[in-house]
Amino acid sequence: MFRPHQTPAEVTDLEDETLTAANGAVRSVQSATVEMPAEALDELWNPRYLERLARTYWAYLSRVTLHLIRIHYRPDGRDVVFLFKPFRLLSFATPVYDLSGDSGTVTWSIAGGLLVSRRGEGLLRITVHRLPILGGDALATAKVRVDVEVSNFYPAIAEKISSHLYRWTQSKIHVLVTYGFLRRLAKGELEPSVAKRFEDS
């Protein structure tokens, strides 16, 4: 969601926390801090840019896989597919947006897909949280912590083949792709929304 007028930004402090519970549920969180002028962040702190941040995540996923993975939008959600619709890797419900106070979230419930062993469970969430501002004027530096979280996800590859295989393939790829997305936020080039839910915000 980060800069309508090419305001310089910096991405730092990338972190990864990926854990698998005893029942096989995966929780994976990748985080980064984005720094920019406080005045620029004030311009961006609205639902429209939160929606564009979410779209940028999907667009980056498609671009970094050379469009082998594509996003198909439905009135009631979206599908992550490998080349064509029959190969639905993941299906998501319609996103839920919440922007209040110093935090904003976009949450997609995982509805199913080839990569999921338990349908109707799990979620993908992007969270942005404003950290305390350093300095007192319009040129002060603002910091936003961005988290990309997958929770309660039951990977099919872990259940049907091996948890070790999942850990060294799908899980590693997910972390690398998400790190790439977080680093890209420094460019401030947000994709236009497809759904345009908050176009007039």
C-alpha cells in the first residue's frame, strides 16, 4: 500500500517463523518493516491501498512463476491455478478487510485445492501495523510492520507423501516467494485492484 507518488521506501528486518503442529497444521509467517516519510503513509492509510497491496501479492506470485501460476477471480472468491482452471492449487473465499486504528488486515479463508488435505480450514492473511513515528514533523520516518501469514494449513504433500518433502519443497518456495514480495514493497509499485471494492475510498 506504500506510495502514491514514488516516495522513497526501505524494507528491512525480514523474518520467517514456520511451525508445524503435532496434528500436521502449518503456521508460517514472513514479516518485514517498511520505512517511509510519515506524511506519505498518512496518504496511503485507507482501504483502497490495502486492497491494492493485496492485489500486488497475487500479481507478484504470478509474475515470479513466469505466469505458470495464475489467479482467477470469482464473485465469491479466487483460485490459484497452474496454467488452467482445472488445476486449482488453492481456492479462497472472498477476502475480508479490516482497517482500524494502527492496523489493517486482509484475510482469505482457504476453501480447498490440490495443495490442501483438509478443505474449508486455514487462512491466508496480510497484516500491516503502524509502528510509533520517530520525529515530530511531516518529514519524520514512519515504520509499518507487514506480516504475511498462513495459519491452520494442512498441506496435502505432507499427508500423502512426506512432511520432510513438504518442508524442503513447497514450504521453502512459499518463504522465498513471500520474501520477494516483501522486498518488492520498497519499489512502491502497487497493482490496480481487480475487484475494485474500495475504488471510491
